[in-house]
Amino acid sequence: GHRGWLKFLVWARSGPRHRHRRHRRSYFRLAMRGVTWTAAAAAAIGWALVTMARGQDDQDIEEEAITADQLRALHGKFDENGDGKVSLQEVMRFAAGVSREIAARDIGSIMEEIDTSKDGRLSLEEHYGDLHKQAEGGDEEEIKDLERRKAIEAEKFKAADVNGDGFLDMNELPALFYPETHEAVLAVTAAATLKEKDKNQDGKLSPGEFWEADDASSEEGDLTEEEVADFRKLDLDGDGFLDLEEMKHWESGRYHVEQAMKHMFEVADKDGDLHITVDELTSAKETVSVSDAQYHLIEWTEHHEL
């Protein structure tokens, strides 16, 4: 069902972008351009079909299992203060930094593709042209959705245009396609997601609305245990609803990274001091290699060529 694909997209967007580079990159390009997780689901489904057709899902996890040497190298990257042990906060700051670096690195190929005037900057009209290309061959509903997307993309474009000159240069462009790297653009994206899911238009999301349950007015009765658990973790103020700030934590992908890293700490932190030494991390390699943390760790090792 659609909630299952939403969960797949969470996995896909939080996994290493450069796995199966030729195929994954094109589908990721579409997914990252999606205004919301739901809008990007079609792109993720396309990537999934390619992957499953090649029989690569489970096999690749085994082939790409992170090595002890890579874990040691990553631990050194995590360890900001050089005290030989890392905290969850250090890992999360490292993750945010890598996201910014990946955005800056990949944006050149995106600019080359969509900067039709070849002036080294992107206009809103060029961005619209790219959106129309993506929608070519779509049905009536998809064309209607394109107009909604264009309105949101215009808001994102304006938020990313820091100097207000009506164009996005190479420093500003990453925010448009990687909203998690720019708070103002992230706010636009999260607000769009909230509005789309907010069936009763009260400015906040119930569990049923968030997970797009068949009965959106239901609280938790129609949800799985995992969905209920995720919602409660996202609901930082415990009021039973998600507001814009809480949605930003989800929409940015930070929630998914944080949950994966928390699990890694649970299995690796043997002395319970809330820090992981390099020996603790490498000793937990087998468990970590079959956890959600694996995908993030592989992405980071690929990025740093470890």
C-alpha cells in the first residue's frame, strides 16, 4: 500500500546515493526533486523495480558490508575532539556535514543538465522547464499535480535565493534540491508536506493523517506498532500531533539517521557511557552490518573514499 511505499522511500533517501550508480543516480535525481516524500515515491518505486529486477537488494548488502578498517576510519572522522571516543551528537554533526558536502559536490552535474542558458546560474523559468520535462507523458492528474508543485517550487526558489537577484548560483542551488541543507527551504518543504497530509486543515497532523491511513481521523487503531512508535518519537512535545518543527525533523531525513545511529550506539556501547570507542565499534561490526546504520555508514565511507 501507499504507506509501505512511503516507508520504502524513507529507506531509499536515507541510504547511500551512489549504490548502483548508473540507475540509482537517475531515480534519486527525481526523488530529490520531489516536493514531498509522497511526491517522490514514484521515483523511488522506479528505482526499486530496477533493483529488484537485477536481484541486487539483499545481495548488495552482503557485497557492500562495511569492513572493520572502514569503521576505524569512520570513527576517526566522527571523533571531533580526538579523545578516542565518539558521542551520538558528534556522529549527527558529522552526518549533517556530509549531507552538505554531497549536495555541493553533486550540484554541478544538476546545474549542467538544467541550466539551458549556460550562464552558470538557474532561473525559475529554467527550473520550471525541468519540472515540465519530468512530467512529460503524465496523465491528467499528474499534470494537475505539476501546477501545485510549481507553486511550492517557487517558494523554495525564493527561500534559496539568498541575495534576491532572481537566480540561484552554485552556492545557492544546493538548497533547492537538498532542502535538508537549508533551514528556510526545509521549512517550505515541511510546510508543503504538512498541508498535503492535513485533511482537517487544523495546522497539525494526527497519527492517521501523518501515515495517510485509510481513516485519517483515527488516532492509532489503523496503524502498525512501528508506525505508532515512529510517530511518538517524532512528537517531541507529546501532544499527540506533529507541528511544523516536528515535521522538519522528519522531512530533513535527520530523524531516520538519528534512529539508525541510536540503534548503533545501543549495540556497540558496551560500557554504557554513551560513547563508542573504536574497539567497541569494530566489535559490533556484524550487528551493525545488518542494521539500518549500514546504509548511512556505506554512504559516508564512499563519500570520503575510505
